[in-house]
Amino acid sequence: MQQIKFQTTSVPALGIGTWHMGEQPQQRPAELQALRYGLDHGLTVIDTAEMYGAGRSESLVGEAIQPYQREKLFLISKFYPQNATKKRMRQSLTASLQRLGTDYLDLYLLHWRGGVPLSETVAGLMELQQAGKIRHWGVSNFDQVDLLELQQLNGAPYLAANEDLYNLGERGVEFDVLPWQQQRQIPFIAYSPVAQGDVRGYLTNNATVKAIAATHQLSTHQLLLAWVLHQPGLLAIPQTSDWHHMQANIAAAEISLTPAELAALDREFPAPTRKQPLAII
């Protein structure tokens, strides 16, 4: 599995997303099993947020990681935009750390932009980093105009990542955001890489997607994940509450698509030729 680097730390390009996890008590055993299967098979990155289940996702992750060596994990969490002031950010982080059962985060992200000036948010993140409460910091749901504004701030050289929606059906970031980050070696974290399971079948019912998946003996969902992972400098964080699906995700991360296959998928789902509004869910 390819690796990507968050400044001084290398991690697998496939991580574990946790949106919607921890919300149903009856699902907890299966969710814990899925998370630990991923951890047992080399997926060291877990992405969560204070928003997910009002903290219940973080609590689930905290329970899941108890048997593991903390220094071998890479934990990501996010804070609400209304908590982006120095004071409230510190309070949010303290609560997240308590739920996760750890004394530091590897990466802390502003979940999306709100009314707090970016300068104050960056200053607060820098203080938390200097205090050893977070190793790296970044942003989420940022478009290029937001990244360019951030670039003007004193803390900009320490920006470790931006997390945006990206999958075969939502390719808008390829026009500007993704290449901007790749040129600067700032990792791009892709959330919803399989389009939240593509429940309407827009992608998975496509004949080309089916044919290429069959060639590699993959499910169509695995093919969608493999396609996202072909991008350099990208961490994909699919969510699953089932260990069989986690196993399938890991297998998909080992697949290399040929130039001809990538070109065929481009014809079906073309790359953007102009600026598009940032896709957010």
C-alpha cells in the first residue's frame, strides 16, 4: 500500500472514516470489530470529529484503540466552526481528547469555515501545537479561495492537510484544489471516496465501472475506491461498520488501474474543464 507524508509522518494512503458511527448502541460490537480489523491490518489512520454523533464517534474510537500502542496510530479529529476561537478550540480539544482516551491528536482540523477570522483560528492551532496537544493541524471543506487566504497567514507553512469531498462522481477539486495541494506537497484527504455507498447506483451501475471491476475481480465499490487512491499525495477515508467491507477496502488499496482503464473512466465521468462550486455533504 502506498504511503503519504504529513510533514514528518508517513501513513498508509488508506485510512478509516467514522462518520455516522457510534450513534446506534446495537451496532457498537460490529463497529468495534470493523475498526479493530482495520487496525490489525495496517490501517493506522482514523478520522473522526466532535460533530459525529455529538461525540459518540470519538468515544467509539477511544474504546476501539485501547488495546493498541498509541504512538503507532494517527488520530484525526475536527472541531466545529463556532468553536474556532482560541478559548473554545481549546475546550473542544480537551473534550475530544477525553472521549478518545489520549493526551494528543496527530491532526486537528477546522471542520468548515464559519464566522471566526482565519487568523484567530490559525493562531489558536499554533498554540495547541506548541503545547504538544496536537502534532499537526489543517482544515476541511476548504476551496481554493480559502486556501489562498490561509496562505497569507503567518502559520500557513504549518498547514498539514485539507479534507474535501472527492470521488469519481464529484471531481471538481481536480480543477484547482487538488493540484494546488499536490504542487505544495500538502496531503489531500478524500472523504466519501465511494460516494457514501452510491446508494442510487449512479456510479456502480455504470457499464464501464462494472467491466473494469470485473477485470480485477473487484466489487464496483472497490473499484471506486481504487480509482480515488490512484491520485498521489491523497489519503482516502471510507467509512464502514462491517469488518468484511473493511477487508474489501484493504484489498482495493492494492489495485493499480491501467492508463487505458483510467482513460475509460474519464470518458464516462469527465474531469472538470472549469471551476466548479466545492462539493460538500
